[in-house]
Amino acid sequence: MIQKSRYIFLLMIVLFTLSSFKNDEINLEGNWHFEIDRNDEGITQKWYNRSLTDVIKLPGSMAEFLKGDDITLKTKWTGSIYDSSFYFIPRLEKYRQPGNIHIPFWLTPAKHYVGAAWYQKEVNVPANWKGRRILLHLERVHIETRVWINDKEVGLQNSLVAPHVYDLSTFLSPGKQRISIRIDNRITKINMGPDSHSVTDHTQGNWNGIIGKIALESLSPVYIDDVQIYPDIKNRKARVKIILNNSTANEFNGKLSLSAKSFNTPKSDQTKEITNQVTISGADSKIIEIELPFGKDMLTWDEFDPALYHLAVKLNAKGIQSEKKVQFGIREFKIKGNQFFINDVPVFLRGTVHNCEFPLTGYPATTVEAWDEIFKTIKSYGLNHVRFHSWCPPEAAFIAADKAGIYLQPEGPSWPNHGPKIGLGQPIDQFLYDETIRMTKAYGNYASFTMLSAGNEPAGKQVEYLNAFVDFWKAKDSRRVYTGMSVGGSWPVVPNAEYQSRGGVRGLNWNKIPETESDFSTGIAAFKVPFVAHEIGQYCVFPNFEEIPKYKGVYRAKNFEMFKQDLQDHNMADQAKDFLNASGKLQALCYKNEIEKILRTPGYAGFQALGLQDFPGQGTALVGVLDAFFQEKGYTSAKEYKRFCNETVPLLKVPKFVYANTEILKAEIVLFHSGKTSLQNAVISWTLKNEKGIVLSEGNFDPKTFENGNGIFVGNLTFELNKIKEASKLNFEVKLNNTPFINDWDFWIYPEIKPEITNSIYYTTILDDKAKEVLQNGGKVFLNASGKVIKGKEVEMHFLPVFWNTSWFKMRPPHVTGMLIQDKSQAFANFPTSFHSDLQWWEIQNRSQVMNLEDFPADFRPLVQPIDTWFMNRRLALIIEAKVGKGKIIVSSADLGPDLKNKPAAKQLFISLQQYMNSDAFNPKEELSFDVLNDIFVSPSKEQFKTFTKDSPDELKPNSNQNKVK
């Protein structure tokens, strides 16, 4: 039995050896010796000459294995903090105590460390590797590496976008060798900007470690250094540029061959093999360009049919063999006028911004499977484009995007603002050229790599620097299109940019009545190149506290924990999920309307939403319909989202959504289409239904062919509303018959009735002595308190929700993110409403005052409750009901009364509330003293926001003193 166990043990060792060592590669994953170099003494003390004292597992990061420091208020974060109020607000004192630190600005890592750390491993170099080229491959490192073999230093690298690859051929000999790697994640000489998503604690975190592939590679001394493929669809060929290197002293004579074969489509294609004789002098390199012809069955790549090939390149001679296998797609991504084209077909970019959100690991995924899931989710929401904000993902992302059919815009790993500036001769200037060259060498063959930006929102001599940057890349590589940097609307225009990724022409002007007739034509008219909307949306939703248990990895949602506890401290813990769903419905409505406005704008080239998923940093920006794990929150689905965000979207143009029944609903149907082909003989139909599902009207338009385009006219229709006698919610649905493309909108119709005050109700605009008398005598009071609120006067409510978050913009309004409505109450029996803000509430809600109920009983719940920013969690109200004395009262801080003009929804709500007050159902559960109620109109809020800072975020002010060129 003992002998058998020994045999099994020896067999396991053999199997492990075989799995971790191939003839041409030694896998270096696993345990490494490790030591933190807090005092920067490792180099002078020659740590590479001794064994390190600790152990860590790679691939991975220090934080992943709890190496580093505990989080304190003095933790030196990588990232700007604009809101210092957290450090001073008295009610948050408990979250600043040792052992209970809750940082609100971003997710909290298990451990944090910025500085040098050493990683060390001993390897056995095989005897048959003698004379071969040996590379150390570190797929993704953060940030700077220095490598020693035994006591000899090999070199230094600092790329944030590509593998760190060291040639160890002259340093390694057969037998046991020690590899020592010093990794330093400080931002030192090359300052890419502390908020750059490549390095910042706002997103992936400033981690220290090595991820992805870690290996020693044994290669031929004469080798294929690089292969770049340039498709030519018109002539059915590809130009292949190959760099060959000869590291020996002898002349090399051999054969170079290449061929391509498709691998991911039902229909296959394969080229004939092309061979060339090559000669390379000793210690020299050679660039060879070869045309690779394709036949009539050549397959092209796009979002609809992402056909891919593998190019096999082989270099052979006696005793020499070098091979490369390269994934690519036959496609041409070009610009004509103000449109993008994929293979001569117009394409509209429906994008989201990926900010390097990886809350379980704190670093980007390096497996194709992980990126497959991300892109599968993104495409399920009707999107075809991803911008990587100031970072470049690992190779796995490009491989997965190629398979999924997604157009990518990676960026130089820099947000050169808040410290660094471009165009002034700082190290960042050359670094961005170096990094983008590394990006195109490593990932340039991937079909999905269609666009390139130098980074995000710069400061400095921007135009001069970025003009030259774009010109450099236009001349160097025609496989993609180039812009300067992705910027907001106040940044200067870079004239040489091939397209603009730019803000300024986006958003919803819901200071005016919501409509769907306007578009962005005037805003984009000045641009003759494609205009892609930069970071649209940024509509906030209340935190999902059920998300907290998901944070089982490197990060903890201490910010969410703090917001949750603060909500409980404000006596609203039981409302958290309702706040999430109500604010979420408004958020989805806003994204729908902004995206539709872009889709109906002729000549608009695309958008980059910020975002489909939440952004975990910058004050916790909960702007996604998905969480930071790319998972749904429960208030909308991919199916619902795709109704207004897809390759084909029916659209509606109307002047408003709220009507009196004396009016006529007039609508124009238009279409957005960005398909692979035109829509031939397409029939578009429409249906108008009430809430009971009864069809009030329906019809269809004659068959028509639609080419790709935005806001394509389909037809007009009218519907007389005089047959609708009761307050009603209608749904108007438009679909493209025999396709999945369908969209819909809600309308509200109210009878034309003049509201009258009944004798049984005392209507007043001030809480006067008569109101007090009526209440004392058991009567009913309706108080229209619009404009009279003191307690809560500082809270500004718009119909649109909070932008990004109130912390990062120092409580810039609006402060409210939707409303929670007690829709089952009989108060709304004659005012159709759901539990959340919808468009009929616009004229009631927008710019109305709110009441702060801080002194009300803990369990008091309003009929209509504005949802405060989660940084304050004030208990707010728009409409309340209560028993006061022997009487009953409804108070509205929205303007509701008998003399409203041109406000049909507000008028109908007032009628519904009066009818409720005159019914037996009017029996408020909550009791208030007259003094507590009156205090709303006398005393200011006890809890007021104080910023404790003097300046606003400098990215909002590109011409501020902070960013002026000195």
C-alpha cells in the first residue's frame, strides 16, 4: 500500500512537471518569494542576491493576497478627491474611526500599498535551451518593472498597455537561475494623471503585481518578430508586413511561408500558401512585405458577421523554426464625410464606456472567457461599440470583441489633467506615442480595434500636440480611424481629428416640456467629420444595497455600507429597494429619451454612454442600468433597453406627452436603421391602446425600402382624443412587422374640467389661523405650499435625476433622483400613475420645492416622496397627508390648485386629490402636531450640506487657473 501511494505521488509530480513545462515554455505561475520594499532599500541592499522572506501567488496582486496596509484616513490614494466634506460632517464621524473606516469615494480594497515590492522565483533552465532566444513574458504589470537574473540587471519597462517582455538570452544559462522582479506602482517621472483609469483607485485600483500570462519562452535565434496584416477588400487580398530578426552572427538562408484559414464561421475559406526565400545577415533584421491573395469566397468581418481568420507564418531552415499564428479579420473601417463605414456600409456607433471596473480582482480580466461574458452582455443591450476610458485592455478583450463583433476605441493610458499636461515637453508627451505604438503592435491586427484616442480630457497645449498625434497615426497605420482625445464640450476642437469624440451636443432639455420633435442637428452642423457623443447620460440611480454581498474579492463596498447605514439613521431603511426601483425607472426613461434624440438626428455618427454599467469611483457614480459586475439591478432588462437601442429602432416625433381630451394627438413616425443591408419592402405598423389593453386605433404604412440612416421619415398620423372621457394612460406602439424591432411610448389624456373647491375643504396657500381652526374643529384642509417652504428650501429638485453624483460636483443641483409615489393610494384614483416619476409628472415635479421631514415621526411616509441624494438621505416630501388635531390635511409643495393654466396634469392631480379628500377613503394613518407641520414654513433644515472646499473639479474648467499653461 505504501509503495502504491509513492507511485501515485511520483506520477503526480511527473504530470505537474509536464503541465508546467513545454519544450518551448516554462509556466511561471504559482508561488513566488515576495517582500515589500517600503524604504526603497532593495536595490542598494541587493535584494536580488538574497532570498525574499515572504510568499505570494502569481498571477495576482498584493491586495488579492492581503499584502500591504490597512485603510486609514491617511491612506495615500491614487486619484483626486474633490469633496472633502466627508472628513468634517459630524454625522459621518463614526465612519472615520479606526476599525470602521468607510471611504465614500470609491470601493475599498482589502489592503492598499503604493511603492516598490519584490517578486522572486528560481527556475531550472533546460540544457537544450542553450543558444536559443529566451524571453520573460509578463502580460500585464502595474506599473514599472526592473528585472535581475541572479545579480545582473536586465532592464526597466513601464508599459500600462502591453506585456513587459525581457530578452534574457544573454543572461540565462542552463541550470538553476534566480529571477528577481521589482515592481513599483508609484506615479513618478511619467505622470499619466492620477485619475487615469489605467492607474487610479477610482476604477481598477492602483494595484501592484503581475496578471495574465507569466512565462519563460524559448524561441529560435532567428525569429519572426512582428506580423501586421493590412486587408484590401476591393482587391481581395491582404498586405502582410513581417519583421524578421537574426540574433546569430551567421547569415541566415531559409523559407518563409504564410497562409490564412477561417475558423469561426459555418462557411469556411482558406488561402493558398505563399512561400518566399529569405536571407538575413548576421545580427540583422529584415522587413518583408507579401501580398496574400484571397479567392471569391473571402469572408469579411463586421458586427453582424464577425468572420475571422488565422494567419500562419512560418520561417524554416535547417535547425531553425519560427512560427506565429495571428488572428485577424478582413474589414475596412473608414470615414466618408460625417459617417463611419464598415466595408463600405454606413455604421452608427451605439457605445458604452468601459472604465476598468473589476470589483472582484481590482485588475482587468485577462481571459477570453471573462471578456466573452462582458461583450455578450453589452451586445444584448443593443450596443456595438465600447470606448475604454484612458486605458487599454489586455489582449483577451480584443480576441473576444473580434468574435462578438464589437467596434473598440482603446485609449492611451492617460488623463493628462490634474497635474500633468500635454504639449509642454513633459514625459507624458513621448509616453503616449510609445504606448500607442505598443498598442498597435500588440493588438493592431484585431478587427475590433477600429478607433484610437490618445486619452481623456487633457490640459496643456492640446491642439498643437493632438494635431501632430493624429497626423502621425494617419500616416503610419490606415487600419483604424483617429481622434485627439475624448473630451467634453468645452475643450478646444482638434481640427485634424478624423472624428470627434466630444460632449456639448448631448443631454435632455427638460427645463422645457418633454417632447420628441427636437434633435441635435444644429449642434453637430459645425462638424464635417463624424461626431460621436462623449459620455452621454450620467443619470444617477439610488444604490442597490442588495449588491453589497457580491463584493467577495479584493474590494468591499464600504461606500454602499455607509450609505445604507445613513439611510437607516434617517429612518428610511425599509424604503431602500423602492428608492432603487423608482429612481431606476426614471433613469431608464432618461436614457431612452436621450438615445432616441440622437437616433433621430440626421448625420449623428454615434454615442458613448457613461454608462451601461455603474462607475465605482469619483464619489460612487451609479449611472448604469447594470451594476459594476455587468449584472442587472431589476428595474429594466436587456429586452426593454433594446427597444430604443438597437440596429433598427422605430421612433416617434410628438410635441408633448400630456393632452386634454379636447386636443388631437398628432405624431410623425420615423426610423433609425444601421443594418448590414437596407430594409426591403418594410411594413411599419402602429397601435394605440389604453391601460386595459383595448385597442383604440391601429394602422400601418405602405411597404417601403429604408437605407441606413437616422430619423428617416415613415409617415404621419392623427388621433382625436374627444372620445376619452376619463383620465387615462395610453400606450402607443410602433413596430417593424416580422422583425424583433418594436418601440413604444406612454401618453396621458385628461378631461377638460375646471377644478372647483368644495365647501367641505378649506383650500389655502398658507398655514394660517383659519387652517388651524378648521383642523381643530375636525375639518379638512388642502395646503398649496408652493414657494412657501423653508425647511428643505436648499434641496433643488428637477425632473431629471442627479448628474453623476452630488459628491463629485459639490452638491450641484439637482439633488433629487426621482420620486417614490404611493400609487396604490386612492389619492391617485383619478390620476393614473405608477410608483415612479413619469412624463406626466414633469409639470408637477420639475423645479418644485420639496419639504424636509426631519422632525416628523420616524415612520411617516409621504404620498409623493422625492428621493434625496444618498450622500444626504434627507426624508423629503412633495405631497403629504396627515391627521392634525381633530382634522385632516393634504400639503403639497408642488403648485396644485384651482387656477392652474396650461398644466393639465397638475390640474388633474388636484382634482384627484380633492375627490379623495371627499371620499371615505381619506383617513390618514399618520398624526402630526400643528407645530411640527408649521415648522416646515418657519425653520431651516437642521442638517445642511457644507462643502469645506473652495474650488470645483478642474475637469469642468479646462481653462481654469489650474490648467493654464505656465
